[in-house]
Amino acid sequence: MERAGLAIREKDPTIEATPQSPELQENTTPKTNPIIAKQYSRTKLVVSLIHTLLFLLLTLVVLATGLTSQVEFLIRRVFEHDELVLLGFAFALGAAESIVGFPLRIYSGYFLEHRFGLSNQTLGRWFFEGVKASLVGAALTAPVLLALFWCLRSFGELWWVPIGTLLFFLTVVLSRLAPVLLFPLFYKFKSMDESTLKDRVMGLCERVGMRVSGVFVFDMSKNTKKANAAFTGIGKSRRIVLGDTLIANFTDEEIETVVAHELGHYKLRHLRTMIVVGTVSTFAGLYVTAQLYSGSLDWFGFAAGDTIAALPLLGLWLGLYSFLTTPVSNVLSRAHERAADRFAVHLTGNKQAFANALTKLGRINLADTAPHPLVEFLFHSHPSIERRIRGLEVIQVP
């Protein structure tokens, strides 16, 4: 989802309550073992890194061995038009990557989640959701890939300018349409029934001057025991969404502070900032990638950038740029999360409930509350729960 300010990347059902000042020691959330949380989060991280390295290695192998040229040659025996050849080529390489990466994907997405008691999915459900996500991803990627190919042929080494512009507009359009067109493909959303909680949430929206199309509950529990909430969409599609697992495990006061955190992202204009920063980063990344791509074509015997067999090389440079710059974008993201935390406390005046909510999120989501600082810097878009709760201690409640 577009904003998930309280989503926690490292999760664990055995998190011990974070040391707190006397002011925050009333937290009644059951304590759990932080060792299991670290084991879960470290395993997820290691598998993710192995998967990334495997993708890079696979790409290098198919380029260095000339396999991409052979695949293009075989597909040209079936299709005549370059656009169809491109789509067939992308499908063939995508299928190969899916097969090679499947053991890691099913281990991380299914077996590991069940091992730590987080998943509610059957194996069949896991397959079904994965296939659905792949189809949606392919439908969104194919037009961009065709546009990229056209720009490579039409604009030469300046292809990155129109592609960057296209990606900016695509981001805005998806932000507007995703809540009403994409998210319902994966979850059932229903408007929250009239209740004290809904009144609290709508009251918070009115206080910050945000108009929303409604407060919605989605069936997060069909897949997982984890909990989350989000402020998503722009314009008329703007809405507050709450996982049914959140409602089942949190008090109204705790949920109110969670929503206040999400509203902080809106009021502090974090979404606009991230779009601007993301756009600048995208253009910079495309420019750098264009130079690296052009300069490395002859390493693998390619004569031109619009050679279909060469496009995995472009994907390789884009992937490396994203991997290396993610820690930089995470610095800004963590700053936004801390600011939204302060906003939530000032808006609700309920520091204790927010501390309780953070601790519960850690326990339910199996979050490592105190990861190694280097791991947090490199891979976490959110500050650790321990840091966040310590940050609450110094906030003066009005």
C-alpha cells in the first residue's frame, strides 16, 4: 500500500517489551522472547539478500554466455514483430528466474511464515496469491517495457528522459487508482460499520483537515496474523484502511494513535516529499544507468542499446542502482516515521496508548525491536521499535 507508516519490516511473535521510562511502564502487552524475533528477521533478510545476489548472478551468466542472444533468436522464429519478440523474450527470462528463485520464494513466503506461526495461508492459497500477483505485475510491466524499447529506438542515449517522465505520471496514476482497482484484487474491503472507533477516526481526519472517502476494513487475516494500517490514495480515492487483525487485537485508543500516525504523514506532506525525492532519484538513476549501459554494451558483444538481447544488462544496472541507493532513501523514510510518531502523540495526547500499540505491533508482527544499527541503516525503512518508544519518552504531551 502507498503509505504504511507503522508497517514493520522485521517481525516476531516473541518480543520482549522495550525498556521504558516510568511514564511508559504501564504497558500490559505480554512479553515474548526477542531471540525468536531476531532469528525470524535475520532469516528473512538473509534469504532476501541471497535472492538478490542470485538474480544478479543469473543475469550475468545469461549475458556472458550469449544465452540472451540465443533466446532472442529462437523467439524470432516464432514472432515477426519486434514488440512481440520483446514480450516473448521478457516472458522467457521471467519464467527462468521464477523457476530458479522458486525454492527461496516458497521457503521465505510460505514455510518460514508457518514455522514462526505467522501465516494463515494454505499452500494452495499461497500459490494462488503468487500467481495473481505475477499476472498483475506483468500487466503493469508490459506497457512500460514496450515504452522503454520505443524510447531506446527513438531517443538514443536520451531515452532516460521520456522514461523518467512516464514513470512519474505512472506513479501518480497508480496512487490514485490502486485503492479502488488494484488492492481489491488481493483483499476484500468493506466500509467500517458505525461505531465509536469510526467516530474517533473520522474525528481525527476532521481535526487535521483531511477529507477521506471512508474508513475501510480489509481481510488481512485471510493470509497472515500480522497487523497493519495505512493511509492510501490521493484525491477522491484517499482513504484510511485497517487490517481486521488490527481491530481484533488492539483497543480503540491504540488504533486511534495508529491512525493519528498515518494522518501525520498526510499533514506533514510526507507523500509529496517522497514523490518529489523519488522522482529526482528516478531521473538520476536512469541517467546514471544510461551511461553505464551505453559504456558496457561492448563487454558482451552488443552493438546497440535497442538490441532486445541486451536489455537484461540494462535491468542489471537498474537493480544495482536501486540496491545501492535504498539505504539513502531509508534515511528520509525513518525521519518521516519519527515525525509522524511525534504528530500522533501531539494529536491524541495519548503517549501511553501509542507505546502500547507499537509494542503490540512488534509482538504480533514478529519485529526485531533492537536490530544491529548497521542492519537498521541499510535495510529498514522504519526506526526500530525500541528507538521509537525511546523517542516517545521525550515528547511533551500538550
